[in-house]
Amino acid sequence: MAQLGSIVGKRYRIATLIGAGGMSTVYLAIDQTLNKQWAIKEIRLLGDAQERDVVMRSLTTEANLIKKFDHPAIPRIVDLFEESGRLYVVMDYVEGRTLADILKTEGVQSEQDVVNWGIQLCDILEYLHQRSPQVIYRDVKPSNIMLTPSGNIKLIDFGIAREVQTEHIQTTVGDSRRLGTVGFAAPEQLDYNAQYDERVDIYSLGATMYYLLTASHPRNNGFSPLRQFNPEFSVGLEEIILKATATDPDKRYESQSHMAYALRHYKEQDDAHQLALKKTYRKFLTVVIATAITAGLSIASFGISAFVANSDYNYWISKGNQTTNQTVAADAYVRASRIRPSSIEPFELLLKLYISDQSLSSQEEHQLNTAINENSQKLKSNPVDWAQLSYDIGNTYWYYFDGFNDEYKGARFVTEQARSARIRAAEPWMRNAAGISEFDKHDLAEVYADIAVFNSQIVPLIAQGTDSGKYKPYFARLQKILKIAQHSNNVVIKFDVANLVINAVTVYGRNFHADGVKKDTMDELTKATFQLVEKTRTSTVTQDEQRKSILDNKETTLDLVNRAYTNENEAQ
């Protein structure tokens, strides 16, 4: 085992032990080059050279597959090396627990939680299935799914995933053997005489949800209707699970998007839900008639207005705007979004409410994502509005997200690790906005998205030695985002962009130089950044402290930039 405090791979300092298994140990480590946190899996290699080669090839294949992905719910593998008879795999650190651990310690999970997790997993698997070549995950099960403290799902362990040519289901990357976990793997996945496709992942997701809801392992007991375990289960959800886990692939959902749509609307098929609506209507009608008879039409009209108000969009928007209770306001906006699922107004009001305290918490993020998932199909029906909402959500993540792990949560100022987490969370939303050319800010969204991609991909590129040529385009993006900050009246944006630029020129100064960024251009960007901070008017003690913290590093930053160009022989 690696010693705490020791250095492996010439740059990773072992900070603490996360967990240990039969042949591997996982640590939290600090990258001393980039000052970032990673999880490092240490694998004790077997003495047999042939078996060791099999392990190496398997992990290399997994790493080569994952490095092609760009999805916030898929942790990256950024480095792979052998040292002192052990193999080390460096990957994104994910705080949280697996669903298998949650089931073991807490028992069966609530219907709504399992549905929310299922919708998130549908999104991840759809991303894999829509790639070209297509990727079939093949191992959806509770132990391969992590739940973060903010309620987000992460899909881990791509050990048996396959990249295939869909025309012939021919493996191009990944293990082509008939592998899977009995009970969660679809029947055709384990049958050497049968063809299979991405619908095996639909089966496994259905089996996973079934296990989380019932604690009855499909390997031992197969699948029974959910309401045999609990009569209170939704009829609609019961039907979804049975359809997803059908033995015949043709009887399952055609795609993950179809299954996600069914999950978002599962209660609409619920007999109890329909009966409750009918009973409510009958009671209402009885009250209206009785009131009209005894007190006259005017009072009956008042009763009708009160009833209608409960489902009226404007009523809930007004309630959210007028209340001083943030919880009540947020609930009102969510209710309004369900009445007009294609309108972005309730979500824009939610975002404004969330950042009124200069912070997007993990609880607020969970509420927002749940509401978005419920309405995503309708919201996307108007591409420009969807782009605007995506851009605003991306900005909220980029500048205000505070749903971090305890390592840097609650810090006085945003650390570089926290800023990196914010940027990664913002990237898919900015990419959504950038993809709509009719959206008037699509070019700004593209700047944000490209910066996020650089920060997500540069570490594995450095490890592979393929980072040359990536820095000059990134420098151009930094120039553009600085202009955004210069035209902004928001102190948070000004200081955050300043920190981003200062960190970049100090960490990647020599790389910018090697990629052809001129010294005078670098000086211009650096000085403009500090001028931005110097000219910014602050209004709170915290902002005063942030301003001082940035300006205290001015001389050090300028010195590091000069050192990056020590061997500069070009005329300036």
C-alpha cells in the first residue's frame, strides 16, 4: 500500500485512504502540478506476466474509451501508470455512496427518488447510445451507480462497456465477450447464440430500479409486479418496470429517451391518481351547486375562482413573487412550471431566487434538476427559449454553485478546485446554448463551453503528452471572457473571471509561450485583469477581502509570467 503523504507518479501526493478491496486500494490524492484533487486506484499486479498484461490491457482499453466522453455524470480517467510493481489509475474524485451501499444500509428506497435516479440514468445511457460509434454500457447495477450529496447520479466502472458499429454489432473498443451481472444482465446479453443491442441497458436499468424499490434480487426471484410488495406503489411505475425488463427485447422501450418520457409521466397511468382527480371534481361540483342554491350565484362564483386559482399559472407566479419565504416561493414556481411546462419563466425566477444569497446550494440544484427533468421535452420545443434557459443555468453553475464536498465547501473564497467543479457542471448547459445559432448569445455560450472543455481535458492530455497546440486557442478564449467581465456590472463575475485568468497565466505560462502566445500579448491580458479588479467598486467586506486577495498576488503573478518567457528571444 502507498504511504500517506508519499508521492506516486512523480506528482500525486497521497492524502487519505478512501477504501480497499481484494486487489485494489483507493486514495484521495493531490496533483502537485495542477493543485487538483483526484481519486487514485492502486492495483496490486499479479506475479504472472501474462495475467498482468491482461489487467494492463483491460484498464488501458477502459481508459481509452472513457477519454472520448464528455458528460458530467461520467467520471474521467486522466492518467494510468505502473510503479513499484503496482498499477495506478488516476480518475475524477466523486464524493458520495453507491446505490448498492445505500440499499444495504437504508433498505428500500422511495418511489420518487428511484424515478429521479432512473431519469438521470436514462440521460447518461442515451448519451452513450447516441454516440458514433455507439457505446453499450452492459453493466447497469446499483454498485456501479454513485449518488452525490447534491442528489446527482454518476455512472462508474466501464470495464465491460463496448463501443460497437451498430450495423453489425461489431466491437471496435472494449471487451467483446458475453459478460454481465446475472440478475441485471438481459437474457440475450449472456446467450452466445443471440444478437443484442442497446436495449440490454434498458433491461438492466429496469432491473436496477426494481431492486432498489423491493430489495428482491432479480437473480434469485425474477420479476414480480411491484404492488405485490407494496400495494401503494404506482400502477404506472409497475408497468414501466415490467416493460423495461421484458424477456423479449422487442417488447421493451425502443430507447432510453422513450423510457425517460415514461418515467416523467408515470403517475398519469396511476389508477389511484385518476380516481383522486375524479373525486376532487365531484366534491367541487357538489360544493358549487350547494353554495349556489343557498347563498346565490356570487358566492358560487367566488368558490369557482378559488378552485381555479389552485391550478392557475399566474396565481402561482404571483404567490412566488410576493412571498418573503424562499421555500414557499420556490415551491410556487415549481407548481407554475407544471402548469405551463413549455415556459422558461418559472425556471428563470427560480434561478433569480436561488442566487439572491450569492450561492446555488446542492439542495437548490437538486430541486432545479428535478423540475427540469419533469418538463425537458416541452421546454426543448422552443429552441431559442431553451438556449436562453440553458445559458442562464450555465452562468448560475459557473459563478454561484456551492454544492461541493467538505474538502473545500464553505471556504472564504472560491478555490481553484471549486472553480473547476463549477466550470465542469456549467459546460453541458453552455454547450446546449451554443448549439442554437438563432440564440443571440450563442457565441458567448461557446466561449464558456470551450473554456470548460479545456479545463476538463487538459490534464489527461498532459499525461499523454498530447497537449501541445491546445493552449493558444484557450488563451484566445480567456481574452474573450475577460471582455465579458469588463462589460459586466456584477462583482462576482468580475472577480471570478480575474481569478480564472490569473490562475491560467501562472499555471500554463510556459505552455502559452511554447504555443506561440507573444510576451506583449500575455502582459496585456495580465495587466488588464488586474486593472479590472482595481477599478471594480465593492460594496461588502467580503468583496473587499476578495479584491485584496487578488491584488496581493499581483507582483507574484507578473514575476511568474516573466519567468515563463525567460528564454524569449523574439523581439517584443
